[in-house]
Amino acid sequence: RVERQKGPTGEPEAHEVRHARAILWAAVLCSLGWAQPLPHGMQAGARAVAAGAAGTPIAATPRAAGTMSAAVFGTMSAEARRRAQLDYLVAEGVFTDEQQREFVEAQPAFLRLDFHAAYEDERYVLMVKPFDVRLDLGHDGVRNFALELTAADWLANGRGLAKLRFCHQLDAATSGLLLAAKDKAAAAAAGRLFELRRARKQYLALVFGHVPAGTHALVDAPIGPVEGSAFLQAPLPLTEGGKAAQTAVRVLKHGTLALRGLHHSKPASLLLLEPKSGRRHQLRVHCQGIGHPIVGDGTYAKDWDSYRLFLHARRLRLSPLPVAAGELDAVAECVDFDEALDGAVDVEPLPTAAEGGDGWIPTPGS
């Protein structure tokens, strides 16, 4: 029997198509780091649906910029793209039309998709990437859904970069500063700083619970993969194969969650995090390890209700770098965090410039 319900376009949709779209959404969650990888057969089925999701096949493309036509890039609004992402949940057993409407009504900030440049010259573009956006299409060159917009698409169509050279990585679910180079030499110069750990990075994280001031000034906990999983990470002693990982922590504010839903009014803290190493999922694992997982982290906090992972790459400093000032030091704030925290009270604000502060977390004992 073929059941038919209305699909995202309002036209009747076969039961089999709705089921296939549910599989595709699982692939989307996987790509964003919210779920473990799908079995290979399900991934292949999801890609097949993605290829014809808009009625026009999308061919596999190499790992490069310019993979979305300028016409498609320019005519689709941010809200349309976010709603297309939600449409894949409207399938049997995953997300109903009513649940989609309730979700958007309760947490409309999900519909934002704001790309912009924090800095640009003839050699670099420092972009601010939205949450739930991949860097590029990956090795297989296939979109997870037809209207998916990557950072590479924005750089190619929005900034005119024909060749793409990301200088570092930023998880799909994480928003914030992402540096791309316009030529090979510029990419190499920035890449060396990351490799030598001379790049300073600072993140905002909204976490569950009130983190006591000063109790976790430096989290020093080795991290390694969970046995049997290529995806999950966990604290793991060095003697058992873990890799050294350190994160400086500053508790900026306490408050309660303003997000409508399951976690409304729960205690929460706004943290400033500075990773001293670059392990996979380091900040997420370290926050979970101190008993205060990040809001919106389905993997480590089991929070599937909040509209985003509340982790944002706020500041990036690279020195020396071939730019006019000799270094690049930029800050990108994120309104999502201010809106999500009610009744915010300062706990450990950073020292002001008059107090000798430079915007970075002071070294313990300094």
C-alpha cells in the first residue's frame, strides 16, 4: 500500500519518498557531528535521494569551491535554506509537519543563516561561518540536501574565490571565525602557525548548570576515541592511548536558559574557552568531563531539543602573518548566546584594558 501525505511543496508525497527523506536527514545529522555515521548502505540511499531532492540531479563535484551555481546561490533566501533542512525531518517517525511548525515557533533563531567577512585583504578572507554549515562537500562532493550551502559555496559565489584554501578546520555544528587563503603561499604561512600551535583561538560556550568560578581554570585531561567508534571521543589516559589535551576556562556569566522547550529556565553558564591543543571534539569532551556539557550537543549532552550547538569560535590571532599589520587578530561576537541566557550575572569578567587585560584568559597566577 502506498500512503500519501503532503510533502514540503504541498503536493502529495509517497510513503516511500518520505521514508527515504528520513534516511537522508539522518545523514545530515551525521555530517553535522550530531550522530554517529550511518551504515554504508543507508548513506548511499541518502545520497541518491539528495541527488534528486529538487527535481534536478546534483552531480558529484571535486573538493573545491564553486560547486553551487550562482543562480541557485543568489535566489534562495537564508530562511528557505533552513526550512529545506527542516523539511527532511518531515517524514514518518522522525519529524511531523506540526512538530516542525512548533519547533520554528519556539526557536525561530534556527532560521538564521548569516555569512559575513570579519576581515579581508588581497590574500585572506576571515569569514564568520553560521552553525550547521559544512566547510565544503567533502571527498565525495555530494550535498546532504539539495539546498545545502557550504562555506566553500559562500566564498566562491559571495566573494569570488575561484580556488579554495581553508587554513584550518571548524566543525560543521560550530559557528564562528574561519580563515581562507587566496593563494598557496598565504595558505602555507597561516598553516604553519596552526601546525606549530602558534595560533591562538578563543571560543564561547553555553553550558548546562552554574560552573563555580575558578574551579576549572585549566582542564588538563587526555582525550582519545571511544573503543569501537571512529566518531566519539572521551577522556582517555595517556597510558591507554589518549592524547594530551588542555583547555583554559573562564566563567563569564551565570543565568538561566531562555530557549523555549525542554530546557527552558534551567541554570546555565557562559564560558570562555581557549584550547591549548587541538584534539577532535576537545572542548565538547572537556565541558562534559567537568559535568557541564554544552547546550545543544546531541552527542555529549543528549540535548536534541535546542536548535543549535552553542559553541562559537569567537577570536583568532595569528602572528606573524603576511598582512598589513603583521598579524591578524579578530573577534566575532554571536547574538545567539546573549538571547539564549536570561538574567545573566557577571561571574569572572575578563580584566579590562585599564586593568591590564588583553581580552585573553589570564594565565593562572598572573
